[in-house]
Amino acid sequence: MRVAIPHSLGKDEVRRRMQEKAGKASAKPSDLLGSLASVDMTWRDDDHLAMDVSAMGFTVPCAVTLEEAELVIDV
């Protein structure tokens, strides 16, 4: 599934916000999701974030791509 979220913030601001939030989610996943799920995040480069969301024995790979006018999430 592909979800595109339009933005008008500029790539640098969206990247800054993504890095800030990704850092918080990676630092304390139990505070965010309890014991229900975990999220592993890896920055591939400045514009690509890979995530593995695991819950109930399943892992769902996700990819986030920062583009000029939208944030694209592939699940």
C-alpha cells in the first residue's frame, strides 16, 4: 500500500521533523506502543527511512521517502 502525504514545508524542515520523531520512537518504543509492538528504524540516506514494525509475531516492512511536495509511505 502506498500513502502520499502532501506538504509545503520544504524538504529540510520535513527531514528535521522526521529525524526528531524517529529518534524519539527509536529511543523509547515501549513508551509509544506499550508492549504491543516495536519499531526498528534505519535511515538509508537523507531522504529515505526504512522501518520494520513488529506486533503479535508479524513484522511489516515499511519505507518512507521524502519528496519535494509529499512524504511517501510504502507498507
